[in-house]
Amino acid sequence: MKRPTLDSSLLELITSLTPAAVSQFLATQSWELESRLEDVREIWRLPKDHGALAARIMLPLSSDFADYSQRFYDALNAIRVINDWDVDSLYERIIATRADLLYIRLDQAMPDGTIPFRQAEATIKAIHRMMRAAATTAADPAHSHRGRRSALVTEFLNEDVRLGHTKRGSFIFTVVARLEDDISGDHSADPPRAEDDLISEPFPRKVMATLARGLQTTHRLARGRDREALENPAAWGLSANLIESLEEMAEPEGLRSLDLSFEWAAAEQAPAVGTEPIRLEHEILGELARVRERLVRQEEPPRRETLVGAVKSLAWDEGSDLEDEVGAIVILADVNGRTRNVHLTLSGQDHDWAIRAYRNKIPLTVTGDLAYERRAWRLQGDIELDTGFLQHTLGDLPER
């Protein structure tokens, strides 16, 4: 007898899920564990009084058996058929048992269901930055979001948060914050955890709740509400890095809106945050920038800083006489671990050195008061230009 053709998308779930994750999912539903043979198999039963079709399934627990893939496939397919789900719904329901999910939808015109590769790369980087900002705030609300993060944050970013399957319907990124280690991957199955083991709040849940609160507050701030949140941003899940990550995701011109929604793990009590989806239209980017500037000023007051960077542009300073030779300079320099445009003004011989550095592609070393104002990083106050390296490389300035 010819065996039915296997569903390729369902076959993929065999490597994406573990028996432990499926076991935990069944335990939170109407299924009853009938018997369990350690490291071999579990038998689950759906009672007759359940709305769906009464059934029994065998769930394999060890991938060492030759027929493991077929048996696991059969178990997953049985759950799918009984509940009348498609494969995507099956996957989401199972991982949502012990994982919090964040869906990020890019609402833009996509005739063939694709987005530019550069946009995808930029979006993933922005998502990582958003998760790092939320984790930093969750671990230490007083953290400046500069310098080193705690080991708790590092472990979360390296192990607990993953990029899940992309959902159908526009272009949707799925962020999976695992509340324990065996939601996916090739691990041996463990029995469902007892309620007594779920007392303490897992750090990934704390991060996701902080993120949800921050996104909801951002949504309200962009509409002129909840201004009091800016007095104590961390308590509302806010940070400049969080806002900037949203700006980066919503930057493409063709994007109409950024839609974000959460699905909370069924095995944990849902956090006390709103449940409504969050929609950030492209048009509110200007307001987000103003909110971010306010947060940057609070997180990073002006400080004396020495920067080294290539000259990106030179222009006469508006409002000054040409005879004064005051120039508006933009250099590309490292600020908090990222390359930024930094604006400053130089005059006289310092301006001449900047011109020579620009022409010869040699970096400037400048010291001043670094601050974020008018939506840009600026070096102000008593600015000092270190000309030692320039003189060594280019020689003295020619006489005027």
C-alpha cells in the first residue's frame, strides 16, 4: 500500500520543535497524560466530552529511535487535524506555551510578498537593538544604556530570544522569547513542570513585559499623551535606544506603518499590560524623534569627550562672514559604540586644518562638550583640535 505524501512544511517542524515543547502544550490544553515511559514515549488522550474529536496520540521522547521522525510527524499531524489548524497555527500554538511572542508587521506595498534585502537586514538589526534596550531596562532601570550590560542581559540576547518563522500576511517578523531552554532544538523531553516550579517570573517574561509597556507608552507619547512618562522613563519601559530602534524599522519611505502585537505564553499568567496591537504610522517619525531627543538628554547630559573621526562635510557657518572663516564641520565618529554624524564649528587655522584633513582623508581628533540637541550629536563649548598627527602627516600649514 502506497504511503500518503508527507507535508513538507510539517516536516520542518520536526527540527524546529521538541517533544518536550509538545508535551507542555498538551498539558495546558484538554489533553490528559495517560502513561509515560521515561526517554521512550508518552501517551496522551483527549476525553470524549471535549469539543474536538476524542483521540489518543503517541508522542516519542527520544530522537535515537530509527522511526522517531515518522512518529513525531504523526503526533504533530494528529494534533493539527483534530484542531483544524494549518501548520503555521500549530507551530505558534505550541511555542506559545512556554514562550512569549512578538509579531512585528511591516505594512507596505509588496506585490510579490518580499522586501528588499537591505531593509530586512536593517530591520533585524533594529529588532536586536530593541530587545537589548528592553532587557537592559528590565535588568537595571537605572542603567545608562551605555557601556557593558549585565550577564543576565547577555544571556538573554544570546540564548533566550530567537527569530521565529515569518508569518504569512504582509511581512511579519516573529520574535520568540523562550521562558525555558527546551522550547526548540534537539533535547530530550522532560515532563511538564508543576505549578510550584512557576512561582518566580522568568527574566525573558520580565523583558517582554517591559518591552510591551515601553511600546505602548511610545504609541501614546507619539500622540501627545502620557507626557508624565518622560519624568521617569524606565518605569514606563522607555529608553532612547528603544525609540531609535523603532525609528530605524519605520524609516523606509514605502512603509505605511509598523504594527506590533504580543502573544503571551499559556503556561504563565499574562503580565499586567495592555493587549491591544500597537500601530506606529510612518508619519509620526518626527514626533518619535522629539521624544528620543528628550530621553537622550536625560540619559546622557553634556560631557567632555575626545572624538576621532573622518571629515564628512564642510560648509560655511550660516550667519558668519566669509572673512571669519568659520566652518560647520561634520565628522563620522564613534559615539557609544555606533558611528554617528557629529556636528561642530571650527574657525581660523583649525578650519584650515579641517579642510586639509578632508582633502587628504585623514581623521580629526577634537575635544569638546558632546551633547544631543536638535536631533543631532554636537560637539560644543571650548573645542580643542589636536593638530599633532596632522602636522606630522601633512606638514605645517602654508602661510596665508
